[in-house]
Amino acid sequence: MMLVIQGLIPPAEAAVLREAARELDFADGKATAGRFAREVKANDQAAPSPEREAIFARVERALRENGLFRSAARPRAISPLILSRYREGQTYGLHVDDAVMGGLRTDLSFTLFLCDPASYVGGALVIEDTLETRAIRPGAGDLILYPSTTLHRVEPVTRGERLAVVGWVQSQIRRADQREILFDLDQAVEAAHAREGKSGQFDRLAKTRANLIRMWAET
């Protein structure tokens, strides 16, 4: 399941983070790429600093507080974040993310876009699946969540600058089909409660969801 979460960070806050990022030191992004991904990766990544950590703390808080992200990802752990920068001519060719990063199994990948798409040309996140290839350029503050199992790439930036925060999730629910079932049940539980309160139907839906989590969760 792929999901765009609009406004994970409000656009005005995204602008503040973007301006803070411009003051950071950046290094070659190849340093965090796997053996083969290094051959197709050409971007910059923010070097460690208190200012970078302040940006990451704001993003991590937004992830924790967003119900849609929690429902879709059901995070057991989130990897250390990366702040990536693509300037004119930079790109990231077709690759699949490493299966394990920093001791975490990568079930889901996410990209939080910090720049208004009108401010740069190119730089789309392109995700391939068995049906089609999807090019995604959402707004500043929007996040795309997608399976780490997919082949994907970042198109070359031909004008301007693309800034984004990327990371990976090890989910409590390992299987993608089970995560999707629980995501749909979350929507059904919320709709039932909004429509009729704590009814018999709501209780049965909530019971089913809880028992499926008991069956499937890794803790």
C-alpha cells in the first residue's frame, strides 16, 4: 500500500525547516548507500549537528502524532532520519532499499517533502510496481509512505533544489496484506463510532481489530 499523507508538517512549518536546512553542512550522500546503490546515487545529505537534530525532532514528533501514519505503518521502530538535498543535475537511479538498516528490518520507506514543487523542476520520486510506474511530487510538508520492497528512483533535478527527510519503518505487523487489513479496519471502526457511537457494531469491529493485532503483532 502506498499512501500520501498531506500536511504531515503544515506548509508554513515546512518553510521554517527548509530555511533551517539551508544553514546546514552537507556531505556526499553515497556514504549511506548500499554497495550497488552507490553506483546510481548522486545527492547530498546533511551532516550531524544540533540544528539538524532539531529538524529531525520536529519530524519525529509529527510522525508520532499523526494517526494516519500510525495506522498505515504501525511502527515498531523508525530508523535514524536522513535529510537529503538534490541540486541541479543530481539524481538517484533505480534501486531497492537495503533490507536491514541499523539493525532494523525495513518494511516501509517514507519521504517527507520540504520544498514547494513549483520551486524546482524534476526530482519526482518514481515508484515502480507490477501495474505501473508512478511519479510523485507532492506539496511542501506532505509525506509519501510506500513499501521498502519496491524499486524506486529520484528523477534528476534540472532547476532549483529539492530537500526532503527520508526514513524507514520496521512495523509491528510484518506482512503488507495484514497491515492493509488493519488500516481498513481502523477506518471502519472510526466511521462506526462517528455514525452511532459505542454501538454493538462498533464493539464487534473493535474486537476483531484487537484480536487480529494479537495474532499478527511482533513486539
